[in-house]
Amino acid sequence: MAIEVRVPTILRNYTGGSKIVEGAGETLIGLIDDLDAKHNGLKGRLITPEGGLHRFVNIYVNDEDVRFLGALDAKLKDGDSITILPAVAGGALGFAAAAALLGR
Amino acid sequence: MGTATPRRRNCFGNVNVVLTIDRTILDAIVAHARRDHPDEACGVVAGALGSDVPSRHIPMDNAARSMTFYEFDSMEYLRVWREMDDRDEEAVVIYHSHTATEAYPSRTDADIAGWPDAHYLLVSTREPDSEEIRSFRIVDGVVTEEEVNIVDATVDA
């Protein structure tokens, strides 16, 4: 009865160095709340203060980007595999200009 | 982050000192940057886990298709990272081009950089007949430039 979550290097300081942790939840936000209870602070790296999925974090349910599955409301089931990857992005523009360009 | 153990120096293990990279791979990166100019180009060079040796060049799509911004396509990113995992590799180098500015990480680059163990390689293609190539570590938004040591070795680009 668990959902496997693959954690990138940059977030492993929240998981005691673990690359893979387990959690539970019927939705992505439920899973993230469950993970945050065990790995305090992790939620703040994935969710903005406004409660949305962080723009520069990619989360996948099995082979699908959660942005195509309802984002934080994405439905989960036991046996699903979650992968978290920090976005690889940037460029010559300033941050505010980039955000505006991307409409976020 | 901050827990890296000291690795070999003065040979190919060169964390935080220098990026050692094969000329063939660097040429392929520059060719990719030229091909996508004036849009920014991006990609990775994979290498064996813990080796710090970039050996397999993987040009990637710039999903932003922009002259001033780049972003890995999310599905390609997942596919490439899974493949590296299966091959016991990691992203030794993450590169992108700046097409009208210098090869130095922008504030955006530094803020977003999420792989503290990678060498962030930047190529500037603003000059039509020469490239500026520089490499950096970016940890917690802090940019540290490192030397680029170009070698003529025998890896497949």
C-alpha cells in the first residue's frame, strides 16, 4: 500500500539522503502532504505559497507529466511511481521577464 | 549538496576544479548551438555515475524555442534521465547557449539550476565566427566559474 517517489539530489537533504521514499495519498496534493509529514519542508520546495505546483519543478506520475493529469489534483493509486525532477531551464532573460514570457 | 566527499584530483576526477571534456563532444555541442542559433540550444553530456567524465552527448529540444530562454521538454527530460539511470549514468554536463550575450549564467540560470553536481556549460554564439565557452558550478544559486580543460581522447560523441 504505497506510492514510490523518486527524489532528485537537490531535495535529498529532506529525505535523509534517500533517493526513493514511499508515501500515500489519493491525489498528488494528498501524497505531498503525507510526504511533508515525514520529510518536513519538502512541500515548500514543490508548492508555491499560493498553493500551486512550483513552476520550475517537474512531477511525473508513471510516464506522464502531472500538468497533463490535473496537476495537484492528479489521481493516484497504490503502485504508482512518482518522479520529481527540477526543471532545467534558464536563459539570457531576467527572471521576471522570463516568467512574463511564459505567462506564469 | 555540501556532502560531497573529496574526489581524486590531478587526474580525471575533477569536481569543483575543472571540467575536463573531450574536444569531439565540445565540437558537437558548439555545432548544436550554431544549428539552433538564434534560438538558445540545450542538452546534456552523460557520464558514468561518480566518474565526472562526460562521455555521451545528448542534444535536447528547447521547449521554449526562444532566443532568450530555454527549457528541457518535460517528456524528453524524463526519458533521457530514465535512460541515464538504466545505464548507471548521470548528467555530468548540462549545457545551453546564449545567442546575444556572454557565456555567463544569468540570474535566471542561477535561480533555477537544480543539479548541484553538474557542470553548467555555457556557449555564446553571439559572434558569428568564434564561440565563447565557459563552465560553472551552480549550488544554491551561487555561481562559481571553473576551468575548461579540453582533451583529445577517444570517446564516442
